[in-house]
Amino acid sequence: MSVAESPVHSSSSDDFTGFLERALGSGSSHSSPDEEADYESDDGSERSTKRRKVENLGSIEETHGSTSQVFVEENSEASPKKDICTHPGSVKDLCIVCGQRVDEKSGVPLGYIHKDFWLNNDEIDRVRSTDIKKSLHLKKLYLVLDLDHTLLNSTHLNHMTAEEEYLHSQTDSLQDVSNGSLFRVDVMHMMTKLRPFVRKFLKEASEMFEMYIYTMGERAYALEMAKLLDPRKEYFGDRVISRDDGTQKHQKGLDVVLGHESAALILDDTENAWTKHKDNLILMERYHFFRSSCHQFGFHCKSLSELKSDESEPEGALATVLEVLKRIHNLFFYESKDNLIDRDVRQVLKTLRKEILKGCKIVFSRVFPSKFQAENHQLWKMAEQLGASCSSELDPFVTHVVSTDAGTEKSRWAVKEKKFLVHPQWIEASNYMWLKQAEDKFPVRQTKT
């Protein structure tokens, strides 16, 4: 990395951003630690600078991913007052630009870039502003991907049932994972199954998005899973975030993602993990391959592994959501009339979602507890997000009665008036599939008394 490329002078628009890009990319090149060069200062004068490894940090642990060294610029002359360092980032309490101790940390930890690495809030804002211009120029948005139940499913080896023992003889080699889908990861004492269609999904999504992994799993686990999904670091580079890197316990946040919220989408199976970013979220249908996964979420049935079956590739969740991502990308870049920098992918997502149940008027029957405020129920909110209107009262304009019991008064009215009577799963399936589902596939049966 030449002196001109080093993270020096936070007043420069691109230097520090370039450093972060190389840190997060699939590889980074570094010049000799003793390399010297001249550069032109802000006042036009030339000053000799010397690049050196940050030796006064002490023994720096090996960095995560490919970011193997952190450098600072050491001025051979005292800096003029106007060049006082703003300490845009620090490692182990030492400024990454000037090497001075930073007593008060403010900003965001970015431990997945380098252990003990922080950026201050002003610098993060500047980096994001610079990065989004580059991304939009390349016609790319940001995509944050969950691991478990979204891209793959894992189980501890000692949690496998007798009916799953056959899997041990069907695992793929860890020496060449690019064509495999079932792996025994002994270092983690786990068996991992990649979701069908995941490799094609990642390849095509990478052409439209700068992608991150973000998991609530431990960092060691996240890195092992990233090796299975992206062995050549083509898609994620070192953009692998774990629960150890978050700023809030039991929550995920875009604050540790170096991408602007207005251009970021999230794929995750757990809505509650993203309480501050629900407008960016595309909720995924959970992938349950192993028995332990079904049990974890209260499903008392045979798993896909026990049935020796799997999710459909062409009609599965990842194939479905890839088409949604293509539509969002196209709407954002090619069909919006706003200036590109002013566009917001959250609004595109909201508009697209409202088309799914547009024109439907829904009344619920025996779906919510009697004392529950219906408008606050998740299904009511989901239906409205999908473009339906919801009501507590029947009228001639109602198109669907959503019920768990065909024997209720409202359910009988739907049958008599030739309205659609559907199970609540009809709304959920439409939400996951991004398409209004055939009503006859979600019948309602009368509850036995």
C-alpha cells in the first residue's frame, strides 16, 4: 500500500475510505513498512513522511480475515496546527493516523475489520457518504445476510438423531467446498447443510449488491461458515460480522455496516433481531433441515433430513427472494424519477410489498385473543404492509375472512356470501413468497367441540 493510499489526513475525502475498502475486500496489498515517500500537504508544501507498522501498539493479535497490518503515517516534522489529527479511528486506544493515545472512545467498534478497531461517528458518516457514491455509480446496493435458517442450517454432532446418522456417509469434502452442500465441520463439532440454490443466489446477488454476513453466532463459527459459502472470498471478502462485533446485546444493527441505510437491504429469518431496521428487512422463511432445528422452534415433526428430502431449488425461498431482489434493484436504479443519491431502497421495498395483497379487504375471526387489540397483532400489521385493508366488521366489500375455525359466525358468513375463507397461513405464505397465494391451498376446518 503506497503512502498516497494510506489512511492519513481525515480531511481527505478518499484516503481513509480506500484503506477500509482494502481491509474489507477479498485481499489487500501492503508495501514495505520502511517505505518512504514525499507527498504534498494541504498548504502545497512537500513533507517527507515515513510509513511504519504501528509498533507502539504492542503485540497486535492476528487480524480477522485478510487485513494483516495496520499502518500510520509518521511525519518527520511537527505538523502545523491546522493539521491537528481528528483521530478518525483507533486500534487499542491509539489513533490509526497519528499514533497518539485516544483517551475517550466515541463512535462504533469495527472488530471484524481489525481487532480493537474503532471509527468515530464523523468518520463513519464520511466513509458512508463516499462509499455510497461509488456503489451507486457501480449500480450496487448493500445486502446484509443472516446465516442460520437463512443461508444454511447447522446442528451439533451430538444432537443428531439415529435417523440422521446416514448423513455422516454423505458429507462433501472440505478440501473443495465449491460444489458441496453438506459438510461435517469437526473444528466446530457440527454438521452444516447449505440451503438449496445458495451458490447461484450468492453469485447473482453479488452482481447487484455489496454483501455482508451478519450472524448472532460466535465469530469462529461465522468464519467457518463463510469458508463454506465463499471459499475464494469472492462475495463477502472480510465483511463477516458476528455477535461479538455488535454494539447492542441480542440485537443486530446497521451501525457496524459501512453502507448507507438508505441503500441497504437485510435478509433474515428473525424480525426481532432488527428492531431499529425493520424497514430494511426482508423476512425469510426459516430453513429447517436438521431435527434439532425443528425442535428448537417447537415443530414436533420429522425434519427434512429424517425424511431424506430437501427444499426445492427452483421454487425455494432463495430462488424466490432473488427475483424480489432483482425487482427492487431494477426499480431503484432504472424506474425511479428521483435523483440517484436521494433514492431510498426502503421506500422501494415498501411500495413493492404493498402490491402483494392490494385490493383485498380482510376480516379476522378467532385469530386474536378476545381482549387483544387487533390492530396491534402481527398478522393484522403484516396484511396491511402487504397492501390489504383490515376491518373488525363484516360488510359487502370484504373479500377474505381469515380464521382458524370454519364454525364461527364470520366464517359461515364468508361461505354463504361466497367470500374467500382462508387460514392465517395464507397471509404468512403470501408474505414469504412475495405473491398472493391461491386461497384454496389454505382451507379452514371446523374446530371440534
